[in-house]
Amino acid sequence: MPTEQALTAEQTAALGDFRARWVAVRRSTVPADRGAAAQAVQLAYHAAELAPPARIVWCDSPLTLATLAGRMSRDDGRNVRSLLVDRLRRKVDSLVGRRVHRKALATVESAVNPADPLVAAATDAVIRSVPEQTLSVLGHLRRYGLSWSGVREAMLAPRSFSSCAVGPHDLSWLGIYDYLREVLGFHAETEPLRGLMQLATSVGWLQPHEQTCWLAERPNRLCGDARDRLHHASGPALRYPDGWSVWAWRGVEVPRWIIAHSDRITLASIDEQVDVQVRRCMIEIMTPERYIALGGATRIAEDETGILWRRNWLAADAWAAVEVVNATPEPDGTRRHFFLQVPANLRTAREAVAWTYGMRTEAYAQLVQRT
């Protein structure tokens, strides 16, 4: 059968639809479809040539999943993530590769499964927060027994949550095969992935073992800023049905009180914060204007372009902002003042303003009109 080297115009036009579909799948905050998920588990295990698990355990967050799965016993069986996900993908890759040219596959992959910074950030936040399942080899030997097979399982068993469990980020590649199945008609080749596709669209996280499959609900909130960084100005940026949540400001995880009770941010609490990134978030939330008005920063330089303010804590730890005046007056004749955060190593207001335009000081000085 000849390999397909290029997509038709109609096939190319369909790429956008599948991209949007799988972005929605990855970022879904709709409650899991538990019936569809249970059916999908059966299909996926069967495709992986595994007996269906005796138990499906639902959890309201990946934190609860990690906690419960961390207490597993020999009755739960070994972890089968590699068989259920990795081996099935390699199998289908081989089948599809016989019919589709690698250039066409690369086109589909880049269009349907691009990098998703928001989902990656949420995944990182989950992995950092859950308790790691770090059983030692000795612990695994106690679980699997001292037989040769037990020793082998103990040596090969995954030991971290990220290697035991599967999240939306781990299944985003399924969008490629969903496209190949529905648009190019590769039903037979992609049939082994049908269960995983249904799982991806029906559940949040999962941790599959031979006898027990733990499934977690989706988040009921996932919010980001315009740059797809975890962010919410008044609540948690990531939250699950059991209440477990992550509070973040422009991609930086912060203590809950900094956003929920921002009125408690003071100059003293900013100075006491040891995390540089969190400290900068506190100033942003307080607003640089108020921070400077309260005496948090010192006037370093001033010229016709504005005023440069700076606060030094340590030699390599400082904050700076340039104060500029809007060239266009307000209806009442006044002019608004803006405070723009800039690198702390800048020495003049002109240099700082030029930096905000992405220009060198000399080039900025030659502008006839400044905003």
C-alpha cells in the first residue's frame, strides 16, 4: 500500500478542528464521565492484552489519587502504565508508519498537538505537590516477594508519581491519532487506542495497576493569563473538587493569603518574604504605585523621560520600576502616571524607558515622538 506523503487541502483544513478539540480535552473542567471512563478502562486494558482490573477507585484530585495509590498492596498488582500507554503507542506508531509518510505525520503532530504551556504548568504544579511514591527496592521486594520475578519487579517498578500515573499532558498525543482515524480513515490501525481516547475525554488523571485502576476527577477550575501561565487575580488558578488547589500569580505559585487577603500585604511582609519571585508578585498585587508611595523604593535617577525607583535587599536581589507620565492628557487635563517594572541593573530613567520599548538608549533618544 503506498504511503501518503502530503495532506490534501480538505485534510489540511481539518487540522484546526482537531487542534481545538484536543485543547478543550486537555483543559476541560467538566466533571468526569464516570460511566464512559469505566468502559474506557476495560477497552484500554483489553487492547494492552491485560485482564480488566478488579477495582476502579475514583478520587477527587490527583493528590488524593497519589495518597491512596501510595498505600497499595500486592493485591493491587504491578503498575501497567508502560503497557497501557507506551507500548500501545509504539504498536500504533508502527502500523501507521507503514501508510503515512513521516513528513505528513510531522505536519499533523505540529498542528494538532502543539505545546500547551497552561497544561504543562498545571501538570508541574500537581507533580510538585503530590507525595512521591518512593518505595525503596527493599520495600518493593517486601511487596512482590523474594522470588526471581519479585526481584525483577522490584528493580523495574516505577517509583515516582510522574512515572506511575498518567495525566492530560501524557495523553495529548492521542489527538494525532484521533485525526488519522477520523480524517484519513485509519480505523483499523488506531483501534488499539480507542479506549485511551475515550479515557482522555472522560477523566483527569489515572494510575493503572493490574488489579486496581485509580482515576481522578478533572479540575473544576483551570485559569491562566494571556501568556498561558497559571494565574488568577482573586482565587485559585487550579482547583479540584475536593478543594485541593494551587494559587498562582502570573505563573508563580504563591501562598493563598497573598491573593485571598491581598490587603494584608505590607512593606514588612514583602521584606520578610525570602522567595524573590513571590516577593515580586506581592509588589505587583500591592501595585508598584502604592509600594513606592508607602516608601518601599528609593528614587535613583530622574530625567525628562521619567523617574527610576529601586529597592535593594541583597547585592543580587533588587527590584526596580520606572515612573512615566502619559503624553496624552485625561479629559480633566491631568496626566496619568504609570509604573513599569524594569531590570534592577538599569542606571537611568531613559535607559529604563528604552528597555520597555525593547530598544537601546541611543536609539530611543532619537525618537521624535514618545508615548
